[in-house]
Amino acid sequence: MIARVRRVCLLAGAGLLVSGAAGPAGEGAPSPPHDSDARFVVELEWPRENIARTLGVARSELGMYGRGNPFQTRDIGDLTCVVGPLFALDIDDEFAFDIDEPVDLVVTYAPEITGPFSVGFNDNGGDGIGESATIEPESGPASGSTFATARVTLERARFAAHGIRDTDLAIGGPEGIALCDIEVVRSHATPVPDGYGTLRLAVEDAASGRPVPARFGLYDETGRAPLPSERSVLVHRFVDEVRLLWVNPRTWWPSEHRLAFYVDGEYEARIPVGSYELVATRGPEYRGYQRTVEVRADETTDLTVSLERYANLPAEGWYSGDSHVHIAREHTEDDAVWAQIAAEDIHVANLLEMGNIAVTHFKQPAWGEAGQYVREGHALVSGQEDPRTVQRGHTIHHNLQRPIRPDPESYFLYHRVFEESRAQGGISGYAHMGQLFNGERGLALDVPFDLVDFIEVLQGGRLYDDIWYSFLNLGFNVRPIAGADYPYFGPTLPGVERTYVKLDGPFAPNEWYNAYRSGHTYVSNGPFLEFRVNGREMGSELRAERGERLEIVAEASLNPDIDRLNRLELVVHGEVVAAATQAFGDGDRLRLETEIEADESLWVAVRAFGDRDGERDMTVAHSAPVFVVVEDEPWWKLEAVPELVARHRAKLRELLTEPIRPAGDLEYWETTRLLEEEWEQQRLRLEPRVQEAEARYQALLDRARAAGAAFPE
């Protein structure tokens, strides 16, 4: 039986009890080295043999996630148990570190308060993440005991501190687990190397011969990736400092093995002798590199890795950016962060401080030009993702001269931040396709005031254009943008989704933002686009006579290492009106030439797809529109105006009438109390703003009726 609850743990760095009551900041897990941790982490007092630390977590970085609270330490029968949804365990390094062998876990749990659970662990080969089969807890009178045990074999266990806060195991399930004991049984079957040799690499751009950063993989004949040496780039993943990263399945990678590290021009490591697969990439503009390398005992193997371009977009004026990267910097000139960004060949990395109603994470050291670190054509720039709520979405603000931090008492009044961003010369919009965290509600309120520059339409391996199209079809000039949201979404890596911007002159971050503001842009996770209407580039406004024939020329290309092009589509008012499917050249290009008639004002764009076209795993690119204006009419889709206005008015009603659900907030353990306390008062303060938005939607309807269209009242 349960005798008592011994402890309700405090969250690390949040300054709040898990239940939401205020508590002293910094209790719980040790303070992270550089920044506050945006993850739910609590250290538990639960000493066990060969276990150095036990953490209660919401994500493990080993492929397992948990949600719910509180975490507790309970006396159950004669054992002390930890109870919660997900635990991360750190195996004592003196017992096992960087091994490669089967390991048995004997897990003792209390079945009455345990749901189905599994074990996630750091393993060797493949993607470096292993997970056991789901364990169904014993139940019913037949179990006849306070405790049950499960024996789990972890094949090729590694225990190399790849999990959250340098942990090795994750144990949990959606309904939680009462973990009462754990025994770690080694087989001691880790192979002993026949010797060691040295591998020394130099990385260069094939055309220029200059050293460049790149992402690397190195795998022995069993798929095991040796731990990178200190000559690799030390990467921030939340507050973890890691050298070996997981390349998720939707990210292009030349090997079936998916652990990678970053190299800034050169690398050297002492590794076991043998034959290795060596792979390297540098973003979609470069061909993948792959070869076999032999390392011999007590010898140095020197190799120059020459990376060849598939395309040189900067030579054509196109420069890539990632709208959404979360990496804290202590200093503006952070060469490690720069190396990771340059290794993915991103020219503008928007490093976003991430705020919620309570705190701010991923802090940046300076703003404006003082916060820009530009080196060899790659720039780190400070920005913010703030405000963010589950009630009306997450917002992003780029190119700020100083951060804009709303206080809790006005946190839901997003327009104040948008207006201040505009005054600073910033560029502002909504994250996560405008969809997650009820972002469409926020867009419905802010777009009619012409405050929204962009929607982040490409992220997480998919293009979501429905909300974006709805505003274009009402005549609003909302641009597309793309961002990976590193280290979330999988986790992902910077630049997996990116925004290309066309510059007329030399590269500089401020010129990149100016060109983006002009709409000379497209989003992509692989394909490259060119698109003109009567010679005018994407983002342009073209004035035409009614009935004039418009010449459309579009071309898409795609690095064949990534995928094969499937189709190139012409989109008018959100509808596909023409497509090209017959590739030419080496099969990596599609060209579309056609004409359309300007019988009304309209917007025209193109999008390209690869063969990989799943709902959440697609190869895709989408241009900003060209806006064709006939006789000063809006480029709206006239017949759709009533339906679209009704759609966004419904979202305004939702915003004011739907109760706030703080459990859906991303950092709910930090924000729940304040969201509950502040929303009702601020909802009342939003009502006049909503009424004004309603009036602007009504004006759209009235103007549409005046244009001669017949709509129901």
C-alpha cells in the first residue's frame, strides 16, 4: 500500500511548483550552463546502484515524450518509487560508457498505478536511438503482488550521454509509471579494438578550394559512429552541449546511419582501426559526399573532402535564411554557433529568443547590427518568438533593434508588439503554418490591420498553404517564410526548411531583410525556383489591362541526391491552372511556359514537388506571388470573399469565447498560473480590437458588393 507522498519536486529554473504555485527559482535540477532550459526537467532523489541521476522530463532526446505532472517520490510497500510520465536515467560512467553490447534492464514497478510503458535508449548503428517493445503491466487479482518486474534487453546499448542533460535511458508511457527499482546487467561483450589510428580531414569547396564547414557522418562496418573528438563543433541543443546529433528521417542524408557531427574546415580524431563509411553534406546546393576510408593502427590517414556544388544560388543573387532557430548565445561572435549554421550553408540564421508569459529562453547578447555576426557570407542575427500563447498562436519578429518584451498584464495584446516591431523596421508574422497553438485566431485579428508580414508556411516536413491562401484571396499581401524550429520538430536541424531571398547587390543581413520585405522570396526544403510574369519576378506588382495576355515562365530544379522532381504547378487564386511534369536536362529540372488572361486582378505563384509527397514528409518549394492589378481592383478572389470573411470572423468569436486551456501551452509548467490569471481581463481588453477587425471584414464585404458581385446578406 502507499504510505505517503514524500516529495513533490520543483521544476529546474522555472521558479514554480509543478502544480503552479510559486516557488524559489533554481530548485530541482542543477542550473544549466548557459541559458534557462525550455524543457520540463526535474531531478529526483532516488539513489540506485549504477544510476548516477534520475530526472523527471517531458522529452528525452531519445525519441520518447511525456506530459503531465506532478512527479512524485512515494513509499509503496517497502520500496521508494518515483511516479510520473517519463524518466530519464544517467548510467554511471564508471559502470558503462560508450559501450556496444546487449544490456538487460530489470524494471520493478507498481502495476496498480502504472500504464503501458517502454524504454528508450542510446544505441549503436542506425539513427542511434533504440526503443523497446511496449510493456503491458500485470493487472488484476492474478498479479497478486504490490510489485511486478519486467526484463528488457537493450541490443547494442551505448550509454554515451546522448539523452537530455547527458542521460542514457528513458522509461515511461502516456499513463505514467511507478518506477520502484531498476537493475542494469551488462553482458561485457563490447568488442575490444585491434588498435587505433588517426583520421585527419580537410574540408573544402571544390570550386574555390577554400575551407568550409560541413556536416559529417563516420560509421564503422557495424554502423557504429565513433564519438567525435574535440576538433568537432560543440553544438547547443537546448542547454545540452553535444557533438553527435540525430539526423531525422525527413532530412536528406546520404547514409542509412543517421548520427552526424559538424566540422569547421578541418578535423582530427583517433579512432579504432578498420573500414569506415564517410559521408558529408552542406545543404541542398551541394552534392552529397560518400566514400570508404581505411584507418590503420598507429598510422595517420589524411583526406581532403572536396564538396561539389549542385547549384550556386548566391552567384544568381539568391541567399538562404532560416526564419526560426533557437540557439542561445552568450557573445555575439559565437564561432561554434556560426560553424553549425555555415555547415548547413544558411546565409541568415534568425536566432530567436523564445518568450512566454512568464519567462524568456534562448537569450541573445545584443540586437540590431550589434547582434549580427557576419563571417564569410553567413550571418547570425537576433530575433524573437514572443508573444506566444496557446490561445492565439506564436509570433516571430525579425531584424529588431531591441527586444520587445510584453509584460504579463498586456501579454495577449499582440498588436502592441507588432506595432513596435514595425516602428523599429522589423519584419513580423506568425509561426507554425499559422495553424498550431490556435495561430489562425491571432491571424484573423492582426492581418486586417496590415500588421502581418509573413506566415511560416513550411515547417516540420510539410507545406501548409490553406490559411495563407485565405488571406491572399482577401487581398492581403502576406508573404511566405520557412524555418526549421531547431531544436524542436523531431528534433530537426537548422536549415532543413529555408527561405530564399533575391538580392540585387552584395550580401548583407539588412539587404536580405529589405529584399524579403519586397517579396522577392520563396520557401523550400529542396527545390529551387525561378518565376516571372511578363518578366516581373516573384513579389512584384504588375499592372495590366483587362483581358491582357500574361506570359508565365517558371523553372524548378532539384539536387538529385535529395529527391526527384515530380511536378511544377502554376497557382492562381489558390487553384492549380497548369503544371509541368516532363523533366529535362539530367532529369533534375522542370520548365513551365504558358499564358493566362488578366480578366481580373489576381495573384499568381508557383510551387514544385518532389516524388516524396507525404502529408508530413514532402519535398516542396513555393514562391511568393506576383500580384496582377487590373484597373486598381484588389487581387482578391471575389467569389470567395463571403466564405473567407465568415471563416475569419468565426476565429475572432473563438478567440473571445473559447476558454483558455493552459495545458496545451508548450511550457505549461511555467505559464499555467499566469495564463489563467490574466486571460479573462485581457480578453475584455481585446474586445474593442476584435470589433474593429469585424468592421474591417465588413468593409471588405461591402466593397465586394459594390464591385457588382451578388452575395447573400
